[in-house]
Amino acid sequence: MLSERQRRVGELVRAEISQMLLRELDDPGIQGLVTFTSVKISADFSHAVVHVSVYGTEGQVEGTLESLQRAAGFIRSLLKERLDLRKIPVLEFVLDDTAARAQRIEQTIRELREERGEEPIAPSPAEKERMGEDEDEGEKEEVDEDVEDDEDDDEDELDQEEE
């Protein structure tokens, strides 16, 4: 378990590296949507494992990890300039594939339900986004139908009152 100080230093390192990616790291090998999800600092603060999530093709994922690892020394030198720490940890970048694993699990559950003839589960918001669907679109149509029904009811009531 990480100490409170390890957790705070890890979060500080993660935030700084994120800012560097946005403003200073101009490496063409870093492609796709890159997110630094967490940083785990060793007990002696000499080593940090930076978990990286990359949304892109397999080639983009591999290229991004390789580029980040090549730039680790440069990133560490920038951290040394910016952070007031006695020891700047050596950085190791590893893929955080939590989102991809969750997606595979959802797909497996979906396929099992389909094989059993059970009703399919609704796609997650991330799946809807990938499919290009607007998640509010279905709800909007239902609301429009309800409004039309209410208008018809109002007209029927007016007709009855006139008679």
C-alpha cells in the first residue's frame, strides 16, 4: 500500500507529465488520445511506474509507449527543474489497458446473452460514442411523441367542451 506521501508525489508527477505532453513534448511518435491514469512511486522514491492509456490503433499504442520511454530521461530532467523533491524518480511507462479489458468483458457478456436468447443489454455511453449515436436522441424522440399525444388530448377536451 502506498503511503500518503507516495500518493501525493505520484499525483504531482502525473499532473506535471500531463502538462508536458500538452505543451512541450512534440514527438511525432506520440499519437492517439493519451492519458496518464496513475503514477505509482516506490517506497524509496527512486522509481515511478507511469500508467498510460492510449486510445488509438495498436500501432499508435505501441509507438506512443516507445516514444514515451525514449523521452523518459528528458521528462525526468524537466521534472527536476519543476518539482522541489530531493529525489526525482526514474520513469517507466506501462500500458493501462483497463478500458480495453472492460470493453472485452462487456462484449463477452453481450455475446453470451445473445447465445442464450436473452434480451440484449444497452450499450455503454462509450460504445454509443464509438458507434456515432447520440445517447439523448432516443430520449428526445420519446419526449416529442409524448408532447404530440398531450396536444391531441387537449384538442379532444376542447372539442368535447364545445359540444
